[in-house]
Amino acid sequence: MKNLLSLLLLITFQLTFSQKNNYVDNYEMSQDFGKIIQDLSNDYIYLNDKKTDFSCVKEKYAEIVSKVKTNQEKILFFEYLLNEFYDSNLQLNAKTKSSFRLHSPLHIVLKEDKFYVQNIWFSQIKDFGKNIIGAEVLNFNSKEFNKVIDDFPVQCVNKKIPEVREWIANKIISGRLNESRVLTLKLVDDRKISLNVDNIKIREERKLLSVLKKDDFTVIKINNSLNHANFIRYFDNQLNANINAKGLILDLRNTTDGKNSYVANAILSRFIDSEVPFKKNVTKDKYGNNPAIIKSRLEFVNPRGIQFKQPVIVLVGKWTGSVGQDVAIGLDAINRGKILGTKMMKLAGETKDYLFTKDKYGYRISTDKVYTANGIVREAFIPKYDILQQSTLKDDVLNKAYSLLEAEANDSFASKIKNKSNIVAKNDK
């Protein structure tokens, strides 16, 4: 824990303090610490699933509560505390210049003690021009990558556990807001290159939705707008305008934000003609010192508006977040969409906002586990058409979607002709 405190103080010492009343009241800090520990204990649905030593968290972090002096240190203190659970859904609703970003345009995986680039955010990266899929990550900011992971500021979870180590590795790639992110990569042909992640250009979308038409097919791409108040109105307008399309591709590969299940229900309701279940939530109730009671509920969706009845392909990837995940597993559960792409962001559960005792900002805790209607926990869902990204130079997923949709549309047409012929033959008899 001494190393954690030293790192926290070193980082905040380098900041320029211009805020008035920047210093923390130790009594209020102690109250806020007690509040977040109690909320995690009572409501964090994944607490017993994590390999984190919760007693260690309570003990070690309590030792340095009184040593936190500034608001910047306080924010980092609580960020580090939540990082102990290696869960990207546990978030502090405040940040400093030294806070970690929530995600990066790359995703890396652990294989035999080495890390490799498995995905890039193809739908949002522009003018990249390099194929780095399969490249090994050697260094981060000129430091050996595994050493950087070993130095990551968590104390109460074993960093050698593969799941933990991979989560930390991607957190490091996301980087701190005030630090560069320069990777040394060894490509599959053994060439070594330097990649400045901050120089990767991310496409900024101004519209809530982008619509593309190809032949008789329509692509509706959601531009990270699932948390926007007017999203459903825009979605309805575009779906209505393309209600006679031969098929629909719903692109969810840029849906990192959003937490309102109302939006998922509203989307799903346009593709069904009767009430159906699309997911299951599991949560726990606990009052005082009484035993925790686990309860579950199925969530149903009801039809709304004009139904889109043609084939649907859903594109997902590592930047498909919580509500986007719900839409994907929902369309899969109600048999109204074929899911195509890679594993999603794997955000675990649904979150609830909490407030500190004194501070105006708060934090998010996952209070519900989310399952598909078939009983698969949402973060473990794998697309039926699981495509391993091969290149960063072309959109393999979208190209496959067009092929799949064309085949499905033709099969559907052939089926209708066959059924019609059978009916005529029966009547002729």
C-alpha cells in the first residue's frame, strides 16, 4: 500500500493546483470512504465473483484515508479503489488530468504471457493505413509492457490472474488523460514499429444515426447516441422511411455509452408482433444485517409502431457497450436478428448511481446481473457469426453482413414462392 500512496502523491504533486478550497476535510473523506465500502458490500452484485480480497481493500485503503490531502488525490484514491475489482462498469463520476480513459481504439489479448492486438475500432478510425492485427505489444512509453502491468496501482488482487492481467493491460492502453500512449509493436512479419495511440484519428459523428443504402438493403449505424433523449424519435423516422427495404443491417459497433434500458426496449419493439421476453435480471436485496435475498425477473418487450419484417443483421464488436449489448442479445433472443462480429465490450451487469455523503459527484455500481432470455450472462455472449478481425484495411464485418443478408433475403424469397406454389396445388386438387 505504501507504493500505491507514493504513486498517488507523485501524480498529484505534478498537477498545477488552481482550485480554491482544494484541500480535503479528513472527517468528510472518512465518511465518503465508509459510504462506498458499504455500498459495494450491500449492492455490488459481482462482489463474490471477483478474485479481489475485499478485506484487503477495506483495510489497506483505510490506512491512507487520513493521508489524502487534495481533491485530486481523493479522486485518484477512489479510482484506484474501484480498479481493484477489474470491472469497467465500476466508475467514478469525476476525473482529474491523471485519470484513466474509459477505453482506447485498440483491444489487446493475453496469450502465453504475451499481449497481442486483436481488434481495432475499425468503424470509427479513419485514414489508419496500417495492419497491426496480431502485433505483439512490447513496450508502453518505452517501458517493458509486462513491467508496466506489474506497476499498475492495485494492491488487493493478483495481477497474474489472466482475466485481471488482460483487464489491466487494456486499462493501460486506454492511458491517463495527461500522458502519452506510445506503443512498440512487433508485427506478424517481425518488423517493429512505434505507434502513438493519440495520433490515431477517431471519426467524430455529428448525427445520432447514419444511414447507408446499398442495392435494396439499408444500413442504420448508431453513432454512440443510445443515451440521447431524442434517439428513439430519430430511429423511428429512419426505420419508417426504410420499412420496405429488402433487409436491414443494424450497426452497433459505436455504442460505448448509454445505460437506459428504455432505449433497448424501444428499438426491439419495432421488430416483433407479440409480447416476448428478451433478457433476465438478477439482483439482491439486503436490509441492515439481515441475509441477502437473490431475486430475478424476466423483462418483456411489446410491439410498437409499424413492424419491420424483413431479415436483420446486427453488427457488434469490442466497442458495443451496455445498451448496445442489450439490443444485440435482445434481437438474438426474439429471433429477429443474426448477430455478426466479435465479442462485445463485456460490460458486466446494469449499474445504479450512488452519491458520496459529502461530495456532489458519485459513482456507479453494478447492481444487476443481466442474462439473455436463454440464461447466458450478457458479458459471456458470443455472436453466432463470430468473426476474427483479419485486417485494419477493410471492413470484413460489414462485407460479411452484406453477403449474409443477400443469402437470407434470397432464401426468404424462395421460401415464399415454394409456399405459394404448395397452396395453389392444394386448391387445384
